[in-house]
Amino acid sequence: MLWRERETSKGRLRIGAAIVLVLAAVAIGLGGTRNAAAVDDPKELIKQILKKKPAKAKPGDKKNIVAVPGAGQRRGPGGNAVLPNGELGNAPGGPGGPGALPANRFNGGHPKAAVTGPADGRAPFGKGPLGKAGDPRGALTKSGDPKGALGKAGDPKGATGSLAKATGAKGQFAKGNPALGPGARPGLGRAASMNPIERQRFEVGHRRDLMIARMRLPPRPFPGQRGFTGVPPIGETRFVTNEMMFQAGPNVSAQAVDTVARRFGLTVVGSQSSDLTGGTLYHFRYIGPRPVADIVRALEAENLGVAQPNYVYLAQQDLSATAPSEIGDPGQYVVSKLQLAAVHRIARGSNVLVAVIDSEIDAQHPDLAGQIVERFDAVGQRDRPDAHGTGMVGAIAAHRKLMGIAPGARILAVRAFSPESGASPQATTKHIIAGLEWAVRKGARVVNMSFAGPYDPMLQVAMKKAHDKGVVLIAAAGNAGPKSPPLYPAADPHVIAVTATDENDKLLAQAVRGPHVAVSAPGVDIMVPAPDSGYQLTTGTSVAAAHVSGVAALLIERHPGVDAATVLEVLTASAKKLNPKGRDDQFGWGLIDPTGALAELDARMAAKQVAGATSPAASKPAAAKPAASKSAPQPASISAR
């Protein structure tokens, strides 16, 4: 008999097999990546545990439990198995949530014999000998090590087909399928083969990793929070020297603002009501040598609202743009690298509204014909079509000589940048917030921001509210070099920061590094449209960000209800790792993989892991949507591939 009962003053305690199971679990954890075996004789099992040398499993042995490195454990032919959720045997989870152990001849139903959670299942990875308390990925790991389950952390190989014969496993561990180890590339096989418990563990762990990376950025309090000030940091000069922005509170009258402005010698250039910043936004200008910082401090003392400089942002101008030519390159390497032909059989971004906040776009370019459904001018002056804005839209939605990532997307063109200085196009806080507000009102699901600059409190508030409405915000990491601090808006926690790689997956030397970098995308020698029906080669994190905006449009077409947070998780979880150790500050989580991202999102939706994701109310674009081409391939299911 594997267990016996003993009466005590506090009640009945079950012992025996429970002790055996606990020790066995500890042995599995201490065993690291080594294979473990279980035997029917408890004495022999305890002897093995004390020696810390588990018996080796024999192929096809019905009495053995075989550990699969990097992926948890699976059942061999006719044998017992330890499932990835901590269960022994093939029974469903018992009381205590999805991580609880069912009673069987090995454990006697001991309530602490697994990584259990509360009865409602909200914390499936709680206390227990198999993982650290509260650790979302600590099941079956060494002393609660959160790095991986029964496998080396970041092991790119995971469990492959070579283990299939030894374990007798079928399906997800069959030859040729991707592994479930934490270092394995997700891909189609991984997304489709996870059971609900595995998927929940994977998603919770990845969400935690995203949060940990972001925690390395400097804290940025919002207006009204302790420690907030709109005074620019010492040494910050990226703003208009004789202008400033002022956000009046909802209960502050225009008369009160005018009174304060006259007292400080400020002229009101303009004002606008802003839903994203939460009140009336004033644009001030002044004459004289007074530092902006002094005026901001004086206005903050009035307690009427938020004051700050009118910051300047630069479009991440092409680092190696060639002169425009008349012929596009049908062999652009992005098409093959990202497998766009196969991707477009699944999704083309059809009718997804993508706002591009940039410079003037050549809407008459043959590769962009019919893609721009509405335009907004935040600058208020006429400019010729610019290479930067035209190229970014082409990377997203080109559809003639070139192939964009999402040729079915519909573009909301926001002109916020103007080449006033004759150099790189630039925009201010006022222009960008006005453009972002318009795009959100028009129902944009994705906003591409291929520009970079300083931290901006008002823009921070606006982007958070846009994100909360379900808008996916994507920005270029910047081309200021590896010694540059993180640039904004990419470094904002509500934005997906994108860096650039070349055809051989090497990092762009001028790219900004940092903990905010989420994913990489092709951004070196990219063929894109140019003004006057031309084409050009462009390099920079700008075009890389545009590529990721296109992938986001594909995901939203596939599942319109997906929210912004899930898009970030899917893009990073499915990315092809460019660093074998996992995420780093150069590549983020790796190179975007549109096929893998679509499969990962499909799997999440199928497992009903995306809860409460709602699509923001989208207004119909003013311009009519062009009819879809009869020859365009229709979306296919992932399984069809």
C-alpha cells in the first residue's frame, strides 16, 4: 500500500505516497535538463532521489516516465506521464485550479503536490514544490528557476524529432515540428500544438518578460502624479526656443488662461480642444531671451494646468537613400525574407485603417494609387511630396511594381512634418498631437510613427489614451547610434519600438539600442516608392517601423477584435530570435515573422485566451474604398498551409 493514514489532534494527514511525490518533484527540479525515470517501488525511488541520479528511461518502457528537455514531459506508449501542467497520469486537473494534481496511486491527492492555484484558477502557478510561489514559468524547474521547464534557458533546439522514438510521442514532438522549449522559435507547430495550460503558462511568462524589459527604462510620471514636472531636463534643447505648450484643466476658463498669459508676456498662437490630452491645448509664443524652463516653472506655480516646451521631432531620414529611379525592383528581398507571397494568401491587411504621421505623401504614385482614403494637414502650409512620407506608405501598402507588407490596408495620411529647414522633415508637439487625435477620431487601428525625439509629457498622455482605445502605436527606435539614450515615442511603454536589420539579419550600425526595443524588421537597402512616380533605396529604422505597421494590419484583418497589448505580445512571442540567448537590447525579441505571428494569434483566439479585446469604434473613411481586385488571392486558413 502506497500510503497510510494517521490520526492527530489537528485532523487526519495523508502521508506516504505524498512524500514520495514531493521528493520526486524536487528530484525532477534538481535534475535540470537530465532525463528522469520513475519506478513502482517507493524505496527504490527514494534511494534514487537521495543519490540525485534518476534512473535512465528505456525506449518503450511502460514503467518509465521520460523527461523531454525544454518542453515538459509527454507520455510514452502505455507509460505514465508528467504533463506540462504538473499532473501525474492522464487525468484532468482536480480541485485547486488548473494546476492542481488529481488523486492517483502516486500522490494520493495531496493538495501541495503540484504548482497549484486557488479554486477559481486565477493563479495556476502558485505555491508548490515544483515551482517558486507565484512564478508563472516555474513549473518543474530547478528550485523555482523561472528560466525554463526541464530544459536549458534559451535553448534554441528545445525538444526535436530526435526524441520522438525514445518517448513514443506523437503530434507536437514528432519529427520536424518546432519545440515547446522556452528558447524555441514559436512558429506554426508550436502555436498549434500547445494545450490550454501550456499556452497560459507561455503567455503569462512572456507578458512578465515584456514587463521586466520595460522596467529598465527611467520612470516617467504622468501629469498630476508625484514627481511630475514639465520643465525640460538640463541639457535638453530639442524644442522651439520661443514657444511652449500649455494644457489647461477641464475646469479652467479661457479668461483665466488669457490673464496668466498676459502677465508672463505670452501670446496665444492657437488653441484646440483635445480628447487625448484631456482639456484645451494652448500654443504660446513669446518675445525675449527668457529660458523656456523659467516660464514653465512660473506657469506650474499657477496650478492651472500642464506647461512644457513645444518639442521638436525629426523624421528618421534615410541614411543611404539613392536618387529616385523609374523602375521598381520586383525582386526586393523583403518579399522572400518575410514570405509575403504565402502570408498574403492568409491576410493582406484588407480595409484596416493605418494612419501614417509623416511628411507630404505622393498620393498619385502608381504603387499607392487608391490606398489613401483621407488626408489631414496639421502644418497648414503647402509642401511638395516628400521622399520620407511616400516611402513609409509604400513599405506598408505598395501593390504594383513593389509589394508592401499589407497591400490591402487603407491609409490615413497625416502631414505633421515639413522640411522647413531644407534638411530632415520636422514636427512639433502641437503637430503630432493634432495628427494623432484626428487619426483616432477617424478610427485608425494602427498608427505608424517613423520619427524620434525627446520625452514629451503631453504626447505621453495622448498615446496612453490612444492605446487604451485599442490603437496599435508603432515607432522607429531611431538612427542616433548605439550611445544614444532611448528616443521617443518609441521608448514610451504604450508603443512598439522597432529597430532595423539588413538582408543577413545584421543590426543597422546607427540604430538606437535599449530595453524598449521590441522587434527587428528589414530596414537596410529597402526599395520603396519615391515622389514623381519614382523608386528609391532607403535605410533606417523608419522603414523598419513601417514594415511592422504592415504586420499589425495583417493581424487586425485576421482578428478585428484583437487589442493593442495582444498585438505586442504576438509580435514579440512569434519573432525569429537573432540572439540565441533570447531577447537583447539590440534586436529586441528578434525579427518579425508574419506567418508565425498570424499562427500565434490564431492559436490564442482559438484557445480563448484573449479576453475583453474590443475593436474601437471606427468611422467610415470619407473616400470610397476601392473595389478589391478579382485576381487578388483570398485569405486562407493557417491550417491550409
